Amino acid sequence: MAYIGIISDTHGFSDSRVMDFLRPVEQIWHAGDFGSMQCLDRVCVFKKDFLGVYGNCDDYHIRQRVPYMQEFVCEGKHVLMMHIGGYPGRYDLRAVRLIEAYRPDIFVCGHSHILRVMNDRHYGMLVINPGAAGISGFHNVRTAVRFHIDDGNIHDMEVGEWTKSIDSQF
């Protein structure tokens, strides 16, 4: 069994509220726009078991540390993660090409700052966008997602929600 936490669009910000929500998870997936090397380093130190992709706002240094996309298997589920992805019926063209090439069970993306968890019947996959965990952007609520994957079954999915007010940075 794996306990997964997903965040995106931190844009250089991480605080104790989000990290407390992610503390019990075993692995963090970050769907891009870290915003700073310091934020990337904080997440990597916080959870050694970490997978991430760079986003459109991430600089050269971050792009040297994390790839454009990740494709992997977690507890029997084939996962594809990239930053700019979209959602059923509104996928980015590059995302469609990768989805059709890899045929994932779970597609994780960020970028929109909008929390979405949806089934895509056409591609037979679960689409997860954790929204934005940082304070930069148009969103009013910061969000993150966590769930269990056990022998190919996803269960006990939870959403964390926080205001954009700043408490102590992690």
C-alpha cells in the first residue's frame, strides 16, 4: 500500500499547514511550478520519497533537477504526470500525445490552480489536478490532495483546503 500526497503550483511558497497535511503520506508528487530552488529543496528534504515535474514558471535550475514529465507505476497503477495537462475534453495537445502514447490509469497535472478530480471515460483514467498550494495566483483557496493506492485500488482520497493568508513558512 502507498500513501500519496499531491501538490502543485507552490510558486516558491510552502507553509506548515500544507506540510502538516502531507506529513503522514509516504510519497509526494509535485505537478510543477515550484517557483524556487528553495521550495524544491524544502519539499525534497521534507519527504525523501518524492517525484516532481517542472512547470512553465520554473527556471533553468529547477528544470535541471526535475523532468518535464514523469511516467511510472505505483501499486499497480500506471501514472503520467506533467504540469500543463488540462482535463477531459480540454487537454493540452502535448498532454493528449503523451496520454495516447502511455495510456495511464492516473493522469496528474497542475497549472490551472483549480482543484479537479475527474474520471475520463474516453481514456479510462482518473485525472487529478491538486489545485495550487502556494499563495501566488488568482485562486482564493489553496489545496492539496492525498490518497491511498492499495494493489491497484485508490481509496480514502482527501482534499486539504487553506486560505491564502500566510502563516509561518516551512
